[in-house]
Amino acid sequence: MLKRFSELLRRVLEHYLFLCRWLLAPFFVMLTLGLFALMVNAARHLLSMLESIGSNTEDRIILGLLGLVDSTLTGALVLLVTISVYENFISGIPATRREGWPGWVGGIDFTQLKLKLLTTIVAISAIRLLEVFMDVPKLEDRDVIFYIAIHLTFVISTVLFAFSDRVTISGQTEKKNSNEFVPKGEAGERE
């Protein structure tokens, strides 16, 4: 009787936890609304650039364009995270579901998502650092050093994550390959 009750309790708890994944759905809606806010801000930025075409220096135009690239990368990052997390934790999205969908939809696992996330953050950081370098005369040395240190932290973290991921995958592949070629009689002896 106690064993049946504990089994029933376990199944109810697992079902409840599985349904709770849908609590993430409002976060995805908020992220996409945040994309709209980002787009409006980028459009205002572009309009301000266009209004001052004749009076801007080349450096100002480049800085404005870098700001737009930064906004674009940030928007792509938000969209990538939204779709990938939905796909990995809520409900799978087969790439064949819709005509014209990108090939990566339905194919990014959580490790790939983290790596794409980190590389996009490094790219955004690099753009910000380039903006800083273009305004070096206006900044204190301490601020420039902090920007460089932050960027290097992102770069090193990304490289270390990619390396550890590669080592993990390599180890799993070796283990899988070594288990595939074991004769039937010896499989029990190895373990």
C-alpha cells in the first residue's frame, strides 16, 4: 500500500513539474516585446543619424553604424535564446514544420546555445570596445582598461567553455567508440 502511494505521488509530482515548464511561456512573450522596444530604439538612432548626414564626421557615422550593428546582434541573440530555450525546455520545433524556417530551428541543443550566446556576447563586446577606441581622447585611461579587461574576460570565458565542451564531447565519443567494438562475451567483463 505504501509503495503504491509513493509511486502515485512520484508520478503526480513528475507530471506537475513537467507541466510547470509552460510557466516559461510568458517570459518568451516578454523577450519578443523587448525585441520590439529594441527595434524602436534602433529606428530612432537611425533617424537621428539620417537627420545629421551633412554635419556628421566619418567617425560619428561609423559609431552610429556600430550602434546599429550592436542592436542587430542583441536582437538576434534574444531571438536565438527565445527560440532555442522554447525548443529545448517547452516543446520541440521540427524544422520541417514551416516552409522557409532556418535550418538551425530544431537542431540547437543547450550546449550549442550557450556557445552561440557567448560568441554573440563577445561580438557585442568587441563592437562596444571599438566604439570606445574611437572615443579614446574623451575617456580616462582607467575606463579604457576596464573595457579591455571586460572584453578579454568574455573572450577567455568563451574559449575555455568551447575547449571544455570539445574535451567533454571527445571523451564521450571515445567512450562510445570503445564500447561499440567490445565482443559480446567481454561486455560484462569490462564493466
